[in-house]
Amino acid sequence: RVAFPLFSPLRLVFDVLGGGMHTSAQLEAATTMRETRWDSVWQLAVALQYRVSEVFSFGLRLSETLGAEDLDIVAFAAGESRPGPARTDVSLTIGYHF
């Protein structure tokens, strides 16, 4: 996280976050098919943060999540792989800074 002060209480914040996601699925028909895996997930974000006081802030955040795949057991059974979708979120934030 990197924050740049724009003027007194307003800051521009950039985030780069990384993590993992465990996913499993099972399809029971004539035979049983299972898939279990771990995927890496990354999130890039930019936010405007308004500091109300030294410990509280309000903000508006735009984030893009990359690498999170939807598990598609039918595509798995057919031998097809699908690229993971990117997801965009807009959120209002309330922060407590300690």
C-alpha cells in the first residue's frame, strides 16, 4: 500500500494484494468426477481516502481482482480450460487507523 497526500485530509491510495484460493467441485453421474485445486489471486486497487480525524477515514475504492477462476466441472470433464475472469468492484470504505 502506498498513500499520497493530495491536500490536507485527502489522500490517493494504491494497493497490490496477493493470496490464494482453494476450490473443489464434484459431479456425480454415471461416474464421479472431482476437481480440487489452489489458485493464486491478485488484486490491484486505487482509492480516495478522506481522513476525518487521526484515527478515522472514509473512502471510495476501485479494485480489479485477477486470477480467480470459476470452477467449471463440465469444462473440466470435457478437457477444456477457461481463463479466469477479472472482477471489478467499487466500494465505500470506513477505516480505523491504529
